[in-house]
Amino acid sequence: MKQSFLTSIIFSLLLAGCASQNSKALEKKTAPTSPQQKTTLAATGRDPAEFPGYVEQLKRQAQEQGIDAATIDTAFSNIHFVDRAISADRNQLEKKITLDDYLTRVLPEWKKQRARENFQQYLPQLQKVSQRYGVQPEYIVALWAMESSFGKIQGKEEVISALATLAFEGRREAFFTKELMAALQIIQQQHISAAEMKGSWAGAMGQNQFMPSSFLRYGADGDGDGRIDIWNNLDDVFASTANYLATEGWKAGESWGREVILPVDFVKTQAGLKTAQAKTAGEWQKLGVRFNSDAALPDNGQRAWIILPDDAPGRAFMVYDNFRVIMHWNRSYYFAISIGMMADAISQQDVVR
């Protein structure tokens, strides 16, 4: 769905749909290339000197898609090539980290405590949103915490420039061009000005780090002022986050899952999130799955999946439908588990509901 700012910067290997790591970082060409030796964007990258011409192409495309001239002029008035976007996109981490490493870094005790404090501070607003969308407040705060550290780390790149640069780079040209057109629509709809539209190097925006297309699909006006401001307006941030989860199939009142102990004869092919791999909690219990606290699994009809986040032998989790919804937000087991654990820490619950 959207790209997580925190995870895309520190652990960008966890993002779903990561591009190939085989291409070299963009660099200035040192030798001329003959027409017969023309290279593709994915091979070495286009010379940044060609960027202004590419921007004109984007402008024409925007006009064809109904973006008005005033928006185009304003949005592209300060357009520039963002070297950092290219290097960050191409030089993503290759070394596999473990779930324990990841959780140690993204779930420090201070962040859990800050999340609890914010939960209490904004509880009236959160409860209002929760009642409207059927999403528990602790999950809204957990995503807020993980995506932008409660709004403090939203990214400082000009979104239009970053998206234009990544479209120009070419490996995911169609994707980033689509996101750029969505960003222009947001500006045209006057939710935010081009100058104020800041985000990550990949174009993720605001306190919940929505990509522009996610903003258009899930953005919600939480305070009824006619604008959707996920950069500064917490009512809109909370409502947009809850609307995303609700639209993607969140089940009110249900948990995400919890850690379990597997039997020694557990067949690994049974693990995964495919619909066909679901069983009820009771069926998993009959197969020998136990909570890590030695408590019995709830014998009910709620469907559940077993996931093994690490390739090597490690921790195992029983997860529910809401976990799969979180995976729509960011297709990373690590990220989804961290959201569930943060939500549990906020509500100070040690067992699933």
C-alpha cells in the first residue's frame, strides 16, 4: 500500500515489491555512448542533463490527464533532480536482519511509553474515529508511532521533485509516474500546496506516510473542514489511517495475533498467509500449536494462520485477519508484527482478545 517511512529508510529491504539490487548507483557518464550502444534506464541510469526534457514530457502527460495549467505551473516551478532519491532507491540493504534485531530497533521502551502517553492525550479524538470506522484506537496510534514517530519524522523532500526523479530513473517509471499524477491531483484539489507537500525520498507523505495514490483512495476529512491534511491535522491523520484499515477489511474488536510455540513435527509448508492455509485456532491447537506462555489456544472458529518471519529457525506467530490487513499497508512480516506488538504495548495487553 503505502511505503513506511521508518522502515523504508532503516530497513528498506522489508518493503514489498523492492526493485532489483543489481543496478549500479547513478553516476556521471565518463565516455560517450553511440546510438548502437544505447543503454536502458535500468542499466546505468539516464544522464541527469536529460531531466529537464523529461519534466516537459511529464507536464504534457499531466495536462492530458486533466491537471490544469495553474497547478502544473505551480507544482513544477521549483522542480529539481533529487540525487538522494536515486541513491536511496538503488542502494537498499541486502543483508538480512532477524526479527529480534528489527524489533529491538523499532520498538524501544521509550517509544512504547510515548505511544501510551499520546494514546491517553488524544483518546477523545481516537474514540470518535474508532466508533466511525470500527478500528481500535491502539492500532491507529501504533501506525502513527511507527510511520513518523508521532509526526516528528515525515521526510523533507519535495514530493513532486522526488517522484519526478524516480520516474525519470526508469526502473519503476510507470509506478512513480502514476504517483506523481496523483500528487498533482492532491495539489489541484487544494488539500495542500506544492511547496508544503513534503515527504520521504520515495514520495510517502505526512504523519501516516501515505503515497499520493493512497491519499486519494483512503484520505479522510476528520474534522469536516473540507480539506484532508495528513501533515498537520491529527483529526485527518487518525481518520485517514482508520479509513485505510476499515476499507481493507479490518474486523472490529479482533486482535492481530500472538507468538506461539510449534510442535517439533510442524510442517513448514503449512505456514503462510494464503487463504487456503488458514485453519481455526482450535484446529491449530489439535495440531500441537501452543501459546509461548503454555496457555491453551482459544478453541473458537476464528480463522488463523501460522507465520515464520525468519528464514532460519526462530519465532513463530499465530495471526488473524487483521494481520493480513496490516500487510496491505506494508507487505513485511516484520513491520506488521511490530504494529501488533506496539498496539499490545499501548493497551498493555499480554493476551489476544
